[in-house]
Amino acid sequence: MSGLTIVEKGAAAMQEILPAIENWEDQIRFLGIKLINVEDFTHLVVRFILNTALIFIAVHFIYAKNSRRKDFYFSYLAIGVIIFLLSTLLNSVKL
């Protein structure tokens, strides 16, 4: 019987904590400005990882296998990441 009361107490404590956890990003502000939009940031990170994986596959399996010059390997990866970041930044600008 005491195990059930511990579970009930834990569930009640979680019900009190959950609203604070769900809105943590709204509470983090600097000079009244919300610092992070978690949904957009997550979307950006997922797209960045996918883009970087595709660039790696293209450079490693297409370029590096067929070319004798391996010194451009890092350059192609860096240029791919820079193009992704610039295009994402330009896409987010409202005209």
C-alpha cells in the first residue's frame, strides 16, 4: 500500500513541475526579448545535420574515390556548410 502512495505522490509532484518545464523557453528572456525559439532551432539543427551528412556522402564517395587530389576534401565540406548557413540566413530575412 505504501508503494501506491509513493507513486501517487510522484505523479502529483510531476503535475506541479510539468507546466514549468513546458514553458522554460518563454521564461528565459534578456531585456524583454525571448532568447531562443526551440522549435525553429530544432528545425535548423536537423536540417544542418542532414545537409552535412549529404555533403559528406557526396564528397567522400564521389569526389574522394575518383580523384587523386585529397587536399580539397575539407574545402568542399567547409564550402557546403557555409552555403547552407548563408542560404538559411537569407531565407529567414523578411523583405
